[in-house]
Amino acid sequence: MRVFRLIQPVDDIEIAVAFYAAVLGEPGERIAVNRHYFTCGGVVLACVEAPLETREPRPRKDPRIVYLAVEDVEETFRRVREARPRWVDDAIETQFWGERSFYADDPFGNPLCFVQEDTLYLGGPVN
């Protein structure tokens, strides 16, 4: 079993495409008028704009965080800041489990975490 697609709910598909294309460095693919896919290492990050009449209010802070492994966390930090997120950490930090990362919210408040690829923690003892 494996995860192959994550749905990222967005309020405006065009704003979402501009943000994620800038952050991920690739244009993705429009699948439908309200759906745009970005492939991230074999997993599809699907930005989906629900019809206005079926949208539900989101909680203030969504506990679901999408974690993205990146080759260059400094370059990604720069791109995220330039893409105009709703919120972004002030700096990249090293967590006690060894990951170098930063957090940001996309323009719709969806939480994201960007982690330096060679510092990923996948379980096991923490040094």
C-alpha cells in the first residue's frame, strides 16, 4: 500500500496554480476546470477548488500538514517567500530529530512543511 494522491482544497484554482507552480518549480497539469495536479516524487498533490455552494468553512488551523522533501531548502525558502504565502516561518530550523525545515501556509491557509531531503527523519531512534 502507498499514498499516491493528496487533495489540497483551494478557494481559487488560478491563485493555487500560480503559488504551487512557483514553489514547486514546475507548471503541473490542469485535469479539469477546478482541478490541477502537481507530481511530487510519485505522489500527486491535487489542488481542487470545490464549487462555491458545496464549500464548508475550514477550521482555524487544519491539523493536516503536507510535508515536502526538497533538494535545497534554502532555495525553496526563497521561492516560497516570493510566491506570497499566507504565512511563512522567519527562518529555516533544525528540529531535534535532525530535519532542517520550515513551515508555511499556502494562500488558502493549508499548512505545508518543506524538509531538506538529506535530513529526512523516517522513524527509528533519534540521536
